[in-house]
Amino acid sequence: MPVIKVNKQDFCKLVGKDLDWDVIEKKLPMLGVGWEGRSEEEFEVEVFPNRPDMLSVEGLARAFSSFIGVRKGLKHYDAKPSQLYIVSVDEKVSKVRPFIACTIAMNVEFTDDFIRSIMQVQEKLHVTHGRKRRKVAIGLHDFDKIKFPVYYTTKPKEFKFIPLGESKEMSLEEILQKHPKGVEYGWIVKDFEEYPILIDAKGMVLSMPPIINSIHTMLTESTRNVFFDMTGTDWKAVNEVLNILVTTFIDRGAEVFRVRIKYPDRFVETPDLSPKEMRVEYEYINRLLGLSLSKNEIHQLLGRMGYDAYDDGSYARVLVPCYRTDIMHPIDVVEDVAIAYGYDRFEPELPNLATIGQEDEFERFSTKLRNFMVGYGLQEVKTFILTSKKKLFEKMRMEEQDVVEAENPKTEEFNVVRNLLLPSLMEVLSRNVRRAYPQNIYEIGDVVLLDENSDTGTRIVRKACVALCHSKASFSEIKSLTESLLRNVGVKEFEFVETSKNFLIEGRGACVKVKDVELGFLGEVHPAVLEEWKIEMPVSVLEMDVNKLFEVAKQS
């Protein structure tokens, strides 16, 4: 999921209130983003795919401002009409890249913070909503260099212009073969006979969507008026991305004008910044959330999420902002009511059913273990039960063993069922080598072992695995955590016996025993294994059989 960097001072200015670090760090994740850390001037958050409007600093600040009550309710945006700006769409593009939506932003003040924000949101939207530019691509141009009308058409491979980053003309075919952006994104259009081109009334090329803009219309420090083009294969997605960007510019003080798109069979004006309306039943909200909120309380909560809501009998008439691309069903509105209410305020309760059933004792024990892990400052991960022999054995320096194999695997990466949790955690660490340390993680999950005494020939075993990854990770640290965990679940008498495993450093590995029962192993991961996984930090690990631990804990 995309991670964005935010300047704190700029963020507070956009929110409309000076905020302490404690407020930002504690309340921002409650809005539905992941906190990734901070420095003296900046912080990073992970934005979930359902909220692309928060990929910009402006969108994040807008949502947070409503959430904490600074500027509650629907924020109205407007684009002024204009008959002067027309983009004519050639019928030839219908089989290549059929849709385009445009707008113009006037009187833009490009501060350093705004420039960074625009570059960041473009990059993130291209990757996420734009599906690496295949579905939607964004173009920003210096409006003052363009003569209208603009034409969206296609040109043969021999057609030439000077792309951004070059000093001489290149043919469209050369751009795909030699220009860095052409090499990266050429796969989107390379199979067509002609490639899409945006050109103005003077014959000046604006861009070759979705590959690269022309050098003639590039933004500079003196640019004050910007022409937007969004091209793509999905009309809805193209307009959603346009609305996200347009509202970002309006939040920075720009004045926006609509552009008339002349398709062969119709005229369309973009952008459409009007809110959409949705009716949501009050009883539906309360029933799903298990609450008894009044109509006014629901309206207030929706206001904190950037909506306007009005009473319509047994329904709330909800006005949804134009940039909220994730609101597609009443359940999405219910989710926002829950966020505004606060997930921390919900009290878990067992359903009121006519049954004598109760939560399984072993599951309660597993939950207790998870709570202890969180208390130790560990982060839970959930990995796939399917894996490969390479990950299970080769990368762990272990001899290959018999394991349960998939009969008809779709990929070699997931063709066997794991019999050990540790390789899964090593893979998680290997995928996060560029993230901040320490990375202390755990998983409580199932593995499958072969068992001749079982009717099915297999046996499902629950394991608990911990991996501590940082510059000072050691045997002593993981041993102390193991001792604390055992005592907390009620096991007072246990011993550590030195063990030898290929994936552990000799002399720094042990097995955990309670009387004659071996619960698992712990130790420091061998450097050769770390090298296999491309991990540059020491790793100390623990893996225990939860089923056995449960039994010995009951007897203690």
C-alpha cells in the first residue's frame, strides 16, 4: 500500500489548526491510515486503497480537519463554466485509449510544499487508481503555452516531437524503445498501429499519453495556470482521478474552469464537482453497528467524515463529496459512521443466539497468546499457509522433507503446505529490508504435518512464531521473551536445552522443554540464512507448538 510523506507545518496549515505531535500520532490512524513514523519536521502514513483522496497532503488534511471538528460537513467545490476551452476527440482513439477528461486551474501558487505534494500524489495515483497508467494517466501542462482547441488523436510511429527530459526530436517508436518512460510504460500501447497524441491548434504536441509529456508545455517556476488531461480506458476512473487532483488544487487557492470535451457523438464538460446523493436507512446503520444512535447523532458523525446529511423520514439523505471514490453502497456510509464514532468505543459481545455453545477454550488461549505478543511490542503478521519447498528448506539451509503438496498448483511459489512458521516470517522481513528498524513481528497460525496415524494422513498443528530483527537482536533477548511468555501462561517449570539446527548459529540455539515435552526452539538465525533472504540485520527467533503449550499450561 502507498506511503506518503507529509510536512507537519504544511499539514497543520491546511487543517486549519496548530496540532501537537501527540494529537496527530494518536488521532490520524483512527481515520483509517497506518502510522509509519515521524522525524522532526515530517511524518509518514500508509494510505489504504479505498481512500485515494488521502494520497495528497491536501486530501489528508481535509479529511482530518473534518474528523477532529475543525471544518465539519461537506466542502463545496466549483468549476466555472467556459465556452472557450474545447478538446476535440478523434474517433481513432476509441480503439486505443478512448477517454479523456480535462480542466484548467488558474492562479496557482506553486510553493515547495505544494510541488512535493503534486509530484507525490501523481506518482501514487498512477500506481494505484491508474493501475500503473494503464487505466488512467495524468498530464499537467503550462496552460499559457497552449492554443485551443486541443485535439486528442493518434499518430503513426514515425511522428516526432521533443519529449520531456530530451533536447531533440524523437519518433514515437524511438520513445518507446529508448526513453526511460517509454521503456517503463510502452507495454500499454506498443501493440497498436498508431499511438495516442494530444496536440494544440498550432500543431504543438502536449503529450503522448500515457507515456510522456512534451518539453514545450512542461511546468516551470513561473507557471501560474495549469491545463490537466486525464486519459484512460475507464470513464469513471478518469473522472475520479481528475476530481481528486482538482480539489487538491482548489484547496491551495486555485480557480478552476471546466473544459468542453467534444466526442464524435456528444459534448461533455469536465470536471463535475457536484456531490452525489445517497439515501441510507437509520435503522440499517444502527442494526449493523449494534448501536442506538439518534438521527441527529448520525448526522453529526457523518459531518465529521466530510458529508452533509438531512432527515428524510426513516432515511438519511447523504451528500457524498465528489472526491470520495470509495462510496459505492450504503455500507460504505455505515463504515464511515463507525470510524467517526470510534472503533475503540465498541464493546465486543457474544451474539444473542439460542445456543449453549461458547468460545472454544483453545481459541481463548490463542487469543491470550496474541495479547501477550502485542504487550511485548510485537506486530502481528498473517501469511499464507501455502508456500514453496525453496522457502521452506533451501533458503533455511534444511534438508528437504516430505510435506503436503498441492495436486494442481497455479504457481511454483505456492505449491506445498508449510510445516514450519519461521520461513514465512523470514519472507516478511526480507520484503521490508528498506523499512525502519526494529522490526519485531509474530504470527500465530496453523501448519500441516504428515501423520501416518491420522485417518487423513495429516495433522493440523497451531504454531506461535516470533522474529526479532534489529541491530542488537540476540539469543539473550529471545530467551527472556520466551521465559516471560511461559510464566504469563502459567508454566513455572521449564528448561532450555542446547540444540543444533542448520538455520541457527551453532551454540546460540536451544529447545524449550517442560518435563519430557518439547515445546519448540529458539535462537539466533545463521548469517548464511540471512544472506539467502537478503536480510542485513541480526534476527533472533522463537517457534513453539501452541497445542502442546496449551496442554502443559492446563496442567501447571
